[in-house]
Amino acid sequence: MSDTQIPLPERLRPRDLSEIIGQDHLLGADAPLRQMIDQGHLPSIIFWGPPGVGKTTIALLLAQAVDRPFVSLSALNTGVKELREVIAESGDLLTPVVFIDEIHRLNKVVEEILYPAMEDFCIDVVIGKEASTRSVRIDLPPFTLVGATTRAGDLSAPLRDRFGIVSKLEYYSEEELTQIIDRTS
């Protein structure tokens, strides 16, 4: 496929973390996340901020930087079954980066399933009814969860506390916008 056949938004997007303009507090040379990436370590992360500041793009490029599969989910369409299947399937080869967009919209049941999944890489499922009720533990391969939200205040404290990094992405400055325009023109 030639460059002209690739949709314009895809051609304009950075293809490497070094091409990201702005967000130096997160990706600058001395930023803690940059140091973790350089060491091959990627903690679970929440990116929050206004639309259009690069939350999804940065998540994808982080996965590429540490050479891991990237799986994207929407919080509105993700149930326990989908989450388990995505992690299990993509974890066969490498530790996947599982990205959940609009994570503040996760169903509360799915959110509670994430707690042991993030901490112990397992899901506890309750099966049966009344006297025959029992819990079954399903082991998951290790994964890194990256969530994006425009509404950090809507995240529950228990979910937010399970992330190694919670970082606000800032609007671009006038100088950064000029750099972006120059690069893309």
C-alpha cells in the first residue's frame, strides 16, 4: 500500500515515541515512564485528559517500544468474557498491552473482575446457585493494562489505585502545535 492510500489521520500520527510532540512530563528523557520503557518495564497506566492529546496513540507506541502485542477494547463493549479471551489469546507469545478506551465507562462487574486480574493475573468466577455455588479461579497470562479517559473523576478509587502510573495528558502549547503543523505539512 502506497503512502497516498493510507488514510490521512494514519499518515499524520507519530510512528515512534520519539516523534511524539509534547507530553514531556511523561515521555521526556528524565521522565519516570521513559526510564521504565528504556529498562523494558511497562506498568499499568491510566492516561487522562481532553480528547485529541494522544492517549490512544501513546498507548500503541508504548506497546511497540517494549515489543509487545497491543489489543484495544472499548469499555462500552467489554464484558468479563471478552476481557478474559483477549488477555488469554494475546498472551500466548508475549505479555500483551491491553488498552481500554473510556475506561471510566466500564461495567462495575468488569471493573471488579479487573482487581484480581491486575494484581494476581487471575479471574475468580462464581458458578452454580444457592447451595451448589462455588468459585473457580482462572489463571491469566501476565498483561499490562493501559486505560484512557476524559473523565478521571469518574474512575473508582479502587480501580485507580491499581495502576502504577496515573498521568494527565496536557493540551498542546502554541509552540507544540506549530511543530505538529510543520511536521505534517
